[in-house]
Amino acid sequence: MDKIQAQFAKLWKLLTAPETFDTYKSAVVMTWTIIKETALLVWLVLCLVLVFADWFWKISVGAGRSTRAWFNGLEGSSEQIASETGRALLNAGKSSLDYTLNQARAQLGFEIPAPAPAKVEPVKAEPVKAEPVKAEPAVTAPSPVVTKAEAIADE
């Protein structure tokens, strides 16, 4: 029983020591500060996500409306328009991917490959019909106007 009482006294002395109280107090204060700062960070990230979602929504709706207006204004069959649109989207995606890869290579210090030569489709030339040049009648010079003073001086 003496051992238990001695151990209890030792523990009680440790628990009631001023250093113990100060240590636990600073731990609680630090924990509360960490929790408060973490909550603030979570709130700011949530605000950022909401603002980004709103921006993305507005841009998407605007792009959809302008694309619909553009599509409605096009002339031609829907298959031809779809084919041209698909080709344009494919080219845009390829060029975007190439740009992104080149930026990543530059960031990592790798060599950027030379761009492939662009494919140029030959243009079909049609003969131009020229009309013969018509001769215009000769223009005669107007007779000079003689003032009264010049007429008197010539006499």
C-alpha cells in the first residue's frame, strides 16, 4: 500500500505543478488556434469553389448561347456543318495539347521538338473570264474661256 500511496503522491505532485498547468494551457490554446485557422482556410476554399462554379456557369451558358447563334446563322447542310465543326474542334484540341505539352517540357527543361510543317491543301485555280476592253470615245478638250478683258487686249 505504501508503494501505491507513493506513486499517487508523485502523480499528484506532477499534476498540480505550475509547469503542468502552463503546458496544458499552451497546448489547448495552440490546438484552438490550429482549429480556428483550419476552419478559416476551409471557408476560403469553399468561397473560391463557389466563385469558380459561378464563373464557369456564366462562361458555359454564354458559350452555349453564342455557339447556338453561330450554328443557326450558318448556311449548309447539318452534316457538312457537323463535319467542319468536328474538324475545327479536333484541330483546336490538338494545338492546345501541343502547346500544353511544350509548356510542360519547357518547365522541366526538356528540349521542345520543332513543329511539324503545316499541311497545305492545294487550291483549285479556275480560269478567269476576262471581257475585252472597250475603246472609249476620245475626249476633246473644252475650248478656253476668254474673258472680256483678254478679248479687248487681243484687238
